[in-house]
Amino acid sequence: MDSPQDLNKILETSARWRDKQDASSQRKPEFKTPSQVTVDQVYTPENNASNSYLADQGMPGEFPYLRGVHASGYRGRLWTMRMFAGFGRPEETNARFKFLLEQGQTGLSVAFDMPTLYGYDTDDPRGAGEFGTCGVAVSSLADMETLFDGIKLDGITTSMTINSPAAIIWAMYIALAEKQGVSLDRLGGTIQNDILKEYIAQNEYIFPPDPSVRLVVDTVEFGTKHIPRWNPISISGYHIREAGSNAIQELAFTLADGFEYVRQTLDRGLKIDDFAPRLSFFFNSHNNFFEEVGKFRAARRIWARVMQDTFGAKDPKSHQLRFHAQTSGQTLTAQQPENNVVRVSFQAMAAVLGGCQSLHTNGKDEAWALPSEEAALQALRTQQIIAHETGITDTVDPLGGSYFLETMTDTMEAASHEYFQRIDDLGGVIPALETGFLQREIADASYLYQLEEDRRERITVGVNEYRTGEGTEIPLLRVDREGEKKQIESLNEVRRTRDNREVSQRLKALEQAAKGAENTMPYLVEAAKSYATLGEMMDVFRDVFGEYNPSWGY
């Protein structure tokens, strides 16, 4: 550490050096990150002079976990390579799962189609035309059985990206585990289940906020008591970023959502250290390399301090923010799609240097369609090259101590706390989203980013600079339209062959639980076992909770 005398000398040298610089020789009069953080020409110890190493950075695996949640980093175990996959019928996605596992993938991640995401069965006219185009169709336990055919659930961890119907889809997965003879205490994985960010960004909400959050807390409570290795929620900044937020907003709004889930679960009567260790996060990895790495590191320190100081968590695992990362779909370009391989590589490296626990890398063709098998394999190979060929996994937090990175990390944290205060002043996350504050902040950031691109103040290679007139010729995944007919036939077969009297009884019991204060998860599991469909269970909730129509506007 520099002594006060040394720091004074550094300050004098730095001031003298800066006075000699000719700003007119620089490419731009000012350099800013997408979050509008001004980037200085050089960083020195003066930028971090107020930091205490032990209090503000510490050692990996120790509070405040800035340098990582595990002391050994990736020296002991690499991140889980969890490629997001799903399209068409369950049979088709099952084949993709097996292909990726054969190629070295180490975890499964399920993408669902739009009707499933909105809680509709495949034959519901409200989902017409959307079968299988952004993920796999799942309408009942029978589809879940096909989706994981030949895959033992206690031999793999599974992440499922679904929100409003999350409790129902999870109930189907639990029912499948029981059919496979898998003990629930051996079941591992994550259900995204982050409904607050739907109101803020992605808009795949169905019910009003209060009953929606109630269902999330039901899953947290059920998981805490019965499925100890499961993460019942993945608090997601990814979609906030894809909606147009900047990195600071992604960080602040995601953590604010996390704090709200903690408060709601505490109100249910659970103890903080009983459930907090299984809360997980999901972040975007965007283009601005150091801003992204700083964001991930700041997230860990903020979460650790708030969990300890505000919520009184004592268990170190409650302080540890564990996160999955995905490279940014928003940054992929239809123009010159081969460039996306480079973008994804740097974004993935930022996530790894930021200390992610699992990672999905996008395919180069995803600006056009769901990834082809060839593109998905290339994206997986990108992770494997980073893991085994670059050397960055050989030491923990290899960028730690960089004057620039530590300053960026501090800046991200301070800016997030400013947002926390603004959200608190509005009464909390739910009032902030109900009044449209969070949505307007994102819209303003998105507009500014696009304005910078339009003015060519921010260059996107192949889009607003370095363009070519060549057409695009890459193989694209096409969803088989005949598959929808087959899927509907399978669904009708389930309805014909199940015990419909039992289904009716299970749905009635679910309705009574939803009207009362009981945890709905046990009733959902029983309904799933009877082969009640997704749409039938969701319609019970629609009748009890109603559907949400936001009243705010710009």
C-alpha cells in the first residue's frame, strides 16, 4: 500500500502528466460507457485511495465477496456450461439436449415457446402461430416426460426460463422426478420465476403484482422445506438489459427486485438464513468489457453488505451472490453475423472474469432465428476455449487490483445505491413499477443509446460503420410447422386417456388453495401428476387472481 507521502507524490505526478496531455489529439472529446460513466485517460492509485483492501475487496471466498464467492475460483471447478435450448416439440428439444451433453455441456437450460410462457396450451387460439418458435412447447406432464426422456434428473442440473407459469412448470418437473424415482433432496437446478422484472421489462406477466409475488414466495417456501438443492428463483437482470437499460440500471433494478423478494419471504415467516442461500441471479454480459466486469463484482459486494447489514443474515452463504450470465442477444447483428462470434467471445470472457457460476453463449445466427445445431456448437466451443486455452481460469479474479476496474466497480456500486434510494422514496419496487418509473428510466436509456448510434458516436461494426453490400448466407433453424399438428394430437391423447374426474378434483383443490392463504405448490404438484394441463391450471389462477392491465403511461 502506498504511504500518504507516496500518494501525495503520485497526485503531483499525475497532475503534471495530465497538464501535458493534448486533448485535441484524441479520437473523441469525451469517452463514456453505455451507462454514461466518463472514462478517464488513465487511472492511478489516487482513484482508489479511499479503499481499504480488506474491507472493500478482501480475499476470494470471503466477505464482501467482491473477488468471488469461491476461494479457489475456477481452479477447483469451472463454471457450468449451460446452453439455453428449446424449439418445436419436446422430442426435438430432447435431441438437442443430448447433442449438447455429448459435446461437453455440463448443465441443461430450457427455453419455452410463447404460448407456454403465457400459460396457454398448444391448441389455445390465443397462442396461434407461436408454436415452438422461441422455445419448446410444454402443455402437460406428458410433454415434460418426453422432454427429459433418457435424462436422469439427479444426474444433471436444469435451469428453466419461465415466469408467470413458473410454479406450474416446476410442479411438472417435480412430478417427473418422482416418476423417475429421484429423491427431491437430490434434485438440483433453477427456475427463473422472477415476475417483478416482467412488469419492468419483458411484459410476460399475467396476474397483478401482489398475487404474482405470492406465487413466487410459495415456490421459495416449498423449495426451502422440500428441495434444498434447488434455486427457486433466478432474479434476472438479463431481460432488463435486453429491454434497453444500461448496466447501472440492470444492476440496481435487479438487486432491488432481489431485496423485495427477501422482504416478502420474511413476511411469510421464513428465516433469512433458511432461504437466502438458494436465491440466485441472472445477468446480461454486454459489450463494454470493463463496465461489465465491474458490474458483476459490484453486484456481489452490494448483496453481501445489504444481506448482512440490512437483513441480518449470519450464514456466509446468505451473503454470497451466485449468478448465471448470458451473452447479450441485443448486441447481435443480422448484418455480418460472423462478427457475432467475436462479440460473444468477449462478452463470455467478461462474464468469466466477473466470476459467473454458469454461462450461456449465444449463437451467431440468433439475430435471425433460434440457433442452429452448428451455431450452438460453436457457441459452446467458445466457452471451452476460454476455459482451457486462455489461462484466465488459472488464478482467481485476475483483473482485481486494476486501478480502472476497481474504480469502475466502485462507480457501479455508488450509482446503484442512488437508484435504491429513489425506489425507496417511491415506496418500493412495486409502487415504482406500477407508476412506470422503472420502465421510463429504461426507455430513456434505450433512446440515448440509439441516439449515440445514429450519430455514430458509438460504433457498431457492420451496422453504422464498416458496412458491406454482401447478402447473408448462413444456415438457419426452421421450425417444422407439421409439428404443431402432432403436438396437438398428443395433447388431445393426454386429455382422452387421463382420469378426468381426478383432474377436476385436483383443479378444485387448487382453486380453494389459491382463494385462501395456503401454499399452492403441493396442489400444483398433485394436479400435474393427474396430467392437468398448463392452461387448465393457469385458468384457475386467472379466475381467482384476475389479469393485470397496467394503468401507467409515458
